Amino acid sequence: MQINIDIEAATPLFTQLINQIKQAVVNGDIEPGAPLPSIRQLANDLEINNKTVAKAYQLLERDSVIQSKGYRGSFIHPDALTNSTIDLNQWVEKTLTKVITDFKQAGVTDSEIRIAFGHILKNK
Amino acid sequence: MIDPNNFYFYIIFLIQILLASWYIPTKILNRMKTVMHEYPPQQYPKLYAGSIGAYNKLQQRYQMINRILFTLGFSLLSAIVMWDYTTQGNINVMIPWAYFMIQMVPLMWLEIKEFKYFKAMRKGNTNTKKSATIIPRKLFDFLPQKLFGFAIVMMLGAFSLVIKQYGFKGNAIESIMIILATNLFFAGIIYWNIYGTKLDPYQTSEDRIKVIKVTVKSLVYVSIGVSIFLGAQMLIKLYDLDFLKPSVMSIYCQLILWASVGNRLKQIKIEDLDFSVYKTDDGTELNPKPAQD
């Protein structure tokens, strides 16, 4: 199973990695429990920064698509298939669109929305 | 009169001269020529980071240096025979080792050149698409566990002979530390081969795995050779066979060369490698580059 990235594409490299790993899970190219290459191996092979791969792995772990087992490395999560079909970005965008539409209908201005978001994110 | 004990050394040293300054260099040169003939720059431009002239010059220089070393080896051997004839003295054990180190200079030079060519290749690679396999690479994917175990047993065997000879003090600790450092160095190269950056940007995953397998095995063979050499040295001391020292040293040098370069040349066959990756992206032929340095 190969991962292909385009370093000049508009999509960030870590997103390309995340999408391809999720796609591989959905297509059945990698089974739950299968080991993944180390961050260093994948970064060296793709000639990209270790931090980029680390970020992709971190986000995949957050989405429960992969799981880290300490020194043994990273593995595909047992529930990866279900979790790979959920697109958190898409869900956030959809929810926010609905909320912002409600605010605007109530007459809240853009800057008031931005300030409120700022406050909430700061306090979290 | 020639010392009969030294006679075997002359034969062994002659083989060392022929092997390291004639046989192996000829094999390497033939390989280079075959690649340039079978995969010319017009059809495989990505294979050539420099001009054809530069590659030809490299081959000529490599051949010339080896011819000089070949002549030097015969002169050295004649001098030793003459010296032996007049003085019947013992041959210094460092002679085959020092000569072997000089014999290795062209190979090291070639290795440095290869690194430079790969660097130029990576610089010239304009492809923005990168690919990697999602399967983790592990040591035992490239090395049979039995061979690894054998290397460890040989190392421990050599250590026990050292301790038997010297006891657990000065000389023994020094020898053990040297062998451990050597093996750690090999382990570092193995790690770098398995997990490090790909030198050739166009190489397929399959070819990379083939090359890593051979490199890892070669290094383990060399490690076994180092242990055997250390063990042999201890046995020579134990049974007071000092006259064998130069011969054992020469055999050791030849074994190292066979295990490393010889094994690589034998195992990595040109016809088994995928050269199509070096073709132009659209498959068209290019005009030949002018011959220049």
C-alpha cells in the first residue's frame, strides 16, 4: 500500500496524509490492528518534515483512526473503519454555518461573532 | 633462503593483490560500462546526474588508480620476498593490513562520488509527487533471525576466547570495546539504511528493499568476519603460531572485501533492478549530452 503526496498541492501535507490513511482504511487496504511506519520512516521516505507526519498521526489518533502503543509504534485503531467515515472538519463547518446563520438572522454583526468566538476559545 | 612458513603468506598476499586491485575493480568497471551501454543517457536521462564525459573520466581514474595499486602490490611482494631471502625475518603483520587500507582508497573515493551523484540526482528531481509505502520496515524483514543469532554467538565466542587469553583486564577489555564499537558502527549503518533518507529519489520501493537486504546481510557477514578474526588471533596467541599472523590478517582483509563488496556485486544484479524509473516522464528520447567534464 502506497501513500502519495504532492508537495505543491493546495491541500496541506498533513491533510493529504490523513485523507490517504483514512481512504486506505475505508478501502480495506489496511486492516484494523495493522502496524504503521514510524514517523521518521514515513517522513524520510516522503522527504518531508518529521513534524508534518507527527501532526498527521496526532490528528488521526484524536479521531481514533490510529492508536499509539508507546515504543511499539502506531497501529490502526480497531474502530478505524467507522471513525474514518466521520469527517470532523465537515461536521464543524456544517454546525458553525447553522449557528452563524442563526446569529445573523438575529442581527449579530461579524465582529461581534468574532469577538465572542475569541472569548470562548480563549477561555477553553 | 625463503622461509617455508612465509611461503603460504606469499600465495595469500598474491590473492589479496589480485582480488582487491584487479578482480573486484574489473567487476565494478564492467558493471558501470554495462549500465552505460544498456541504459544510455538518451533513454534514461534521470540516471545521469553528471555528463557522460564525467562518468567516463571517473571510470578511467578508477582504473588507473587500481593499476597503480596492482603494480605497487607486486613491488611490495617482491620486496618482501627479497627481504625474506636475505634476512629470514618475520613478516610484519601490519604489511597486508596497511596495503589493504591503501587498496580500499579507490573504493572509498567511488563511494563518495556516488553520494555526490545521488545528491545531484535529488537536486535535479523536479517531481513534486512523493510516494512511500505504509508498511513499517523492521530489522528482521531484511535479516534472517538465524543469521543475526549466529553473528551474536560468534561475537560472544570471540569475547570468551579473549577473556580466556588475557583474563578480564586491560588487553581483553580493549579488544572487547573495539569489537563492540565496530558492531555499533555497523548497527548505525544498518539503522540508517532501513530508516534513513532514500539516496536515489527515483528508486522503486522493491529495489530499495532488495538493496537494503543485501547491505544489511553484508554488514552482518563482515561482523561475523571480525569475530572470526579476533578468535583466530587469540588461538594464534594460545598455540604460539605467530608466523601465521600476516596470513590470517590477509585472509581477514579478503573476507571483509568478499563479504561486503563481493556480496553486493553478486546479489544486486543489474537485470533485477528497475531502470524504467530513470526514463523521461513522457518516454521520449533526449539528445545526447556533449562529452565534457
